[in-house]
Amino acid sequence: MSKSFDSVCPLDCPGTCALKITIDQGRLQAIDGHPDHPLTRGVICGKVSRYRAIQEGPRVLDPMVRVGPKGLADFKKISWDEALDRIGERLLPIMDHPGPEAVLPFSYGGTMGVIQRRAYARLTTRAGFSGLDGNICYTIGWAGWRAGVGLALGPDPTEMAASDLPILWGINAAATHISLMSHIKQARRQGARLVVVDPYRNQTARLADWHLALRPGTDGALATAMMQVLLEEGLADRDYLSRYTDFDGAMEAHLAVRSPEWAAPITGLDAGVIREFARLYGRARAPFIRIGLGMSRQNNGAVNLHAVSCLPAVTGAWKRNGGGALFATGGAFHLSPQPLPAPRCPEHPPRVLDMSRLGEALTDPTLKPPVLALLVSHANPAGSCPDLQRVYAGLAREDLFTVVHEQVMTDTARFADVLLPATTFLEHEDLYKAYGQYTLQHAKAVLPPRGQARCNHDLVNALARRLGFDDEPFRMGVAETIDVVLRESGLPPLENWDKPWLDCAPSWEARHFVEGFPQPDGRFHFRPGWSDSRMPLFPDHWAVNRRDDPAQAVAYPLDFMTPPALEVLNTTFTGTLNADQRPPRLWIHPEDAKQRGIVEGDRVAVFNGVGQLTMVARVTGDVRMGVTLCESNQPAAAFAEGIGLNALSHASFTAPDGGPALHDNRVEVVRLA
């Protein structure tokens, strides 16, 4: 007889969807959206509904040790005790000399659970391992939002149902935030128009009433020109600007010369289209902009996002129900970190290495001490990091001891010296906070671990003991750790929850900044106050993209982006749900294809200064002239070169705080015989 259980999607998506899991005779039968959750409302994406392909498909089920060359996935099975002994025997001498900073734990968004995701933080703190700047996804966009608003807050996303102009700007919600779309559909049934701003015609753009396909990296120019129209045509809320923002005469003078005619050649949009969009926005009762990460994946991404966040401040849309803008909700969750042991050397904090520049960290001969051990958990750097040629070169080092804790045989797992089996979210307990809605959720294990799989928390506890650490945080189980986190966060214990989630949303007034913005002066900042003096003083178009570099533009004349695919989302699904996908396809405009003698279905070489990949041409008007893309994330085996899509992505530092500009690449494309 089947039974139903509450659970939570653990994947790196803003929805953090509440789930209903059906188990029959110890097997997963179905995953559905929880009908009572305010955002999910029974809706989940096809990727998660098909999760059985991961749960019951090919899994890493036993500890294994490498017996062949790195990268070939040539392993033999060993016991957990043998695996932990091997790890301890390799790490302890490294920790003694050259020191614990030569060990780098690498983890990220394979699970978004509070306890499991942060498990390695306990061991990193105690042992003094190198820290990791987790900047591969959020950092650029957060810098732009923080510059204006100050905290990761905004209207509840369910309010989009009350908006008369929902705008999805740089977010392919139909692929990456499906639970939001039901609320937008409700708004449209009430007469709202959906506007999508995105450089290509993706799944979400096809659903839009109006799609603005601007050039990649020019969102700041579009938003700035819209502000000029709003001010010039009396569509700005002058009282709101005076009371709630730092808007002044200098800002007005700056905007006065940034008309739609100025922005048209930058954005590739007609000046009349820009003016029409500005008027539509300014005349709307409650326009709601859901800002995505897409526009932030540029060298000028922080400037772009800040400029877009200024629009509701110009019109006062923040003060209306269903109006304003939302980037993320993380500022609402005031969770204490899980219990951490005393650091090894509190007077000397260990160094922090840049996640997005892992290839450099693993291959830089001047790095002291060098990275001699890499501990990977719920992450796939051989698929997700930019500059993959250098990442692969680093992972292939014979003197690098790599431990990978993983569910399936990912590209990174193939390089492991010791490979350990990991549980899925159905096999362990955790808390889940969201970055695209306001509930804190709890999920218990609903299935026993397959094979010998262990969760991140238990692995760290066992490894700590092998390294000689017996502090209390390494003796606590998952349930006890959850209890401590909730108690120290001032939240009720699980037994007092009447649902599998807690509503952590601030008041309506706080979400709409009725009493001021979370900035020191209480105002929205048009002056972003960047820490990098090269950045613009006001919202603007900042011409620092690779298309703005004349040498890049000549050698590699096409923009190249790597947005997430509908079927995959991220490398969590690589090698499982990808099995039925067609070969990697390069989207290219018919005119660009014609100039290169390329027709639909041709094999093409796509290359730039960091790599080359073979793809199949998809000749389509869904991309504008000068723009190419390949939807990610295919495994390395999908490409003839045996390396993944980020082989074409640079890893240079992005102002002001780092993070990779994964959509800001230039390429050339040639037809292969």
C-alpha cells in the first residue's frame, strides 16, 4: 500500500518547492508538488518529477579507490573503513607539512539543505583548511542588488498574481522557477500583460505578451533609458523619490542625456520600443519585476542589476501591492550556523580561494602552499567551473589527492582518488531555506540509503574522527544539529510546527520598504557606492564586456552564452536525465550562419582563446544576429573533445566582488566537413 510523505526539493533553484512523495513497498512511485504550499501550489518541474531516474538509476553505491589513470573512472570497491583510513593517511601528513591550508574542501549547490550543504564548514573551521569563496552563481547579482536596496528582500513572489504588469527580466522562469509561473498565469487571467526581457527566445519568452530581445550585457542601458523617459514624461513619482531615495539633481542631469536614442545602438532595440516599454511600465498600477541571475553573468553584471532595481524607485512601485521588484529573499532567514568547533588557529584565519578560479588555484606554481588535497561534496567543478581546460589540468595532477562524495558518476567523480557514495535528499533529513520565497522547510528521510551511501553530515563526522577531532559538533547527528540550529535561531522546535514549513516572511510593510530601505540612511541608493572606483557613479551602461574589446570583437565576432536548459537546470542531472537529449546544439542566427556557409544540422567548431568544442548547428531566429548560445549542462562525454561547455568560458575576475561572467564570452564558429 502506498504512503505519502512531505519533502522539499533540494536543488539550486529559487522555488525550493514543497513536495509530496509517494512510496510504495519501499520504492519511489511519484513526486508531486505540495498542493498547500503558498508558492508551489502543487506545481513542480518535469526534472524533479522524473527524479526516479537518479534515485533508482546508476548510482555510486560503494566506496571506491582509483586503480587507473585519473579521469577514466577506473575504480575498485573498498569498505568505508578502508576509504576513511586512506583519506586520513593522506591528509594528516599534508596537514603537518606544508600545512592544513593545502587542503581545499569544495562544495556548493548540489543540495541546498542547511545542514548537509554546510557540513564541511565544521571540519574546515576546526582543521584550518583553506576556505572557499562560493561566488560562482550569486555574487555578481547580489552586489548589484545590495548597492541599491541593501538587503535580500522584496515583495513575496506570490504577489505577482496581483500585478498588472509582471516582468521577468533575465530569468527563464519556465525552465528555472516553474512554481512562479502559476502566479503569473493568474495575473494574466485578470488582464495583466507578461513582459520578458531576455537576449533570446527561450521557453518563457515564448509565453510572453511582449519579448524584448536586447543584446547581452546591455540591461543597464535599457533600464537607464527607461528612467529618462519616466522623468521626462511625468511618469516618475517625485514625492517617492524625495522621501525614499537619494535621487538628486546630479542624478537627474546624468539621466537627461541617456535617452532611448542613446540606448538604441547599445541594446539593439529600436528607440521607439524602449520608449513604449518605459511608458507601459510608468503607467502600470503595480508593475512587478522578477530579476533573474541571467543579466548578472556579464562583466558589467552588477551595474546591470543595480540599474534595473532602480526602476520601481523611480515610479514608487514598491509601495503598491503586487508592485516593486524581487531579486532574492535570503535576508528574511536569520538562521544561526550549525554548531562549529573551535578553530585550530583562531589568531590566523586560513586563506580563502576563489571557487570560480579553481583552475588557477590548482595549476598556479606560485601558490604557497599549493593545493595538495581536494575534498569535493555536492558539487561538480569539472562541469560547473569556468576555464575548464585549466580545471581539468589541475584535477589530472598526480600529486593532487582528490576525494569526491557523490551520488552518480559525474565528470568530477571520474578524477577521484577516493570516491564515496552519497545519499539523495530522499535518504537524509534536512532544513531548507529558500532564496526565491519565504518559507523555511523541513524534510525527513523517506527512503533508506541505497548501497552504502552516507549523508554529508555523517561523512564529515567520520572523517573528523580519523583526523583526531572529537569536538561535540562531530558527535551530533543530523536531527540534534537541526534542533540546535532552530533553538539558537529563536525558532520553534520541529515538534511545534503545524506544517512542514514555517512562514519567515517579514511584514508586508518591510517587504515593500514602507518605512525605508535597509541602508544606513534608510533610502534607496541610486548612487551605488561601488567598492571598485572604475565602476559608474550612477546607473548606466558600463562598457567593459568582451564585445566592447576591439581585439576580442575582431577575433571572435559572436557573443556566446550558456543558459540552463529546460531538461537539465544544472549538473545535478548530468549523465542521468541527459541520456535522451540530442547532441549539444549551437543556436545561431540565419544570417550569421549564412555568412559562414552553415546550415541546420551541420557540425561546427565553436572556439575562442580558452577552448574549442564541437556542436551541431541549430539555425534559428530565436537568437538575434551576433548572438550564439548553447543551453547547458551536458556532460563532458556529450562533446567530441571530452570536456564540458565551460571550456569556452573565461574565469577572469568580475567587479566588484568576483564571480564568473559565464554569459560574457566571444567565439567564432566554422563549419566542419
